[in-house]
Amino acid sequence: MNSFMDFTSLIFLVVAIVIFWRLRSVLGTRTGREKPPVDPFVTKAPQPAPEPGDNVITLPSRTGRSDPAGVQTDERLEQVAPAGTALNAALRSVMAADRSFDVDSFLTGARAAYEMIVTAFASGDREALRNLLSREVFDGFSGAIGERERRRETMDFTFVGVDKADITEASVTGGTVQVAVRFSSQLISVTKAADGSVVDGDPLKVSTVNDLWTFAREVRSADPNWKLVATEGES
């Protein structure tokens, strides 16, 4: 009887080892080099963890902003702002003030932020906008949403994409970094009255929209988040 139990236990042990091995092969193993899930709004600089549900713009830096020797390379910067230009000098001052700042990663985050903000505005989502905008800009956006609500109008909105996003200005003033980005985007936007009739826009037309937006953050602040502080439409 004991021999039978020992044999049965051995079978269960073998089965357990096989199951564990197959799960390991399917789920993989941790090597210590795994990257966290990509969040276009999170910087790589050390920072306090955001509050749960916090909706922020953290235009990211990336570990690749420097070469292996830790020296900032100029090639990409000069593609964005040629050497000797005022913009090149301004971006260098931003990089000196904010060591986490990287041109490519900033523009990637700015594109994502732009889509998030215009989509939230179209849907009237004030909570999504609140932590993305400065108080002044939020008040303007909220006021426009309120006017739309009072007229009982709604927006049908489809974001097609950002064609271009170019940094046009940058500055550091009193510990605050500001970077202006000119966006050229494509979208379909239709405003409808309460009865469903079209007030503005064309549901079959993709429109090109040009905007100049300025983002800012406090360099010395423990809060890594960028906020939209100014908007300007362009023809």
C-alpha cells in the first residue's frame, strides 16, 4: 500500500513539474531588464508616484537622450532647431534647467496630449481636462463647453491624426519652463442642435486645423506634470 502511495505521489510530482514548466514558457520569466508599460505622459526622472486616477500631461524624457558616454548629442536637436538659431539656444537653456527634457520625447508626448485634450473638449469631459490645463485655460474651455450645453448642442468628433508638431519657442523664466508647439492636425467635427440638425461642420469632410499651444512646468516642483497654459488658433 505504501509503495502504491509513493508511486502515486511521484506521478503527481511529475505532473506538477510539467505544468509549471509549460506555464513558465508561456508567461516568460523576469530578467530584471523588463521595461514598464509605456505611458506617454510619464517622465523617466525620479518623481513621486501620481495619485490613482490622476490625469496628467507628463511629456516624457527617454533614456536615449544621451549617448553611452552620457554626453548630449546635437544631431536631433539641430534637426529641430538649427545651430546658431534663437530656438536652438532656447532649447539648450531648457535642457540645462530640466535635465529630463528631450526634444523627441517631448514632441511624442505633446502629440498625445493634443489628441487627449481636443477629444475631451469635444465630449465635454471637464474632469479629463482639469488636470491637463492651467486654471486660465481650463476656465476658457469649461466656459465654451457650458455655452454648448446651454444651447443643448452636441459634437460628433473624430480625431484623424496629427500631421505635424513643431517646437516654435522655448524659455525658462523664474524656474518655469515653457515650450510652444505648432500642431497641424486632421479631424472631423460636427456640431448638432438638440433636434439633430447640423449647426456647424460637415460629417463627410476631414478638416485641417492649425493650433499653437504652449506647455509649461515648474522645474523645481515635485510635480512632473506639464500643463497647457496658452492656446492660439492659426489659419
